[in-house]
Amino acid sequence: MSISKIRTLLYGTAKLLGDINAVRRGTIGKRIGKRIVGKFMGRLLGKFFK
């Protein structure tokens, strides 16, 4: 197994655990909102710095 596959697996696991934690705390709506804003800003900055 290559390092990139292990890293992908670890990041995916961390994301899942974060979702579970947000559901337990009752902050899943805030988490989803931040994820959408983060994805949008990442794409915007990616286009800006090309």
C-alpha cells in the first residue's frame, strides 16, 4: 500500500469521525455549512492563483 493511499484512508477516517462527533454535539448543520464554504473558497482561490 502506497503512502498516498494510506493518507487518503486516514483523512477519510478523520472526516467521518468529525461528522460523528458533530452529530453527537448537535452541530452538524454548522459543520456542513463550513464544509460548503471551505470548498467554495478553495475553488475560488485555486482559480485566482492559476
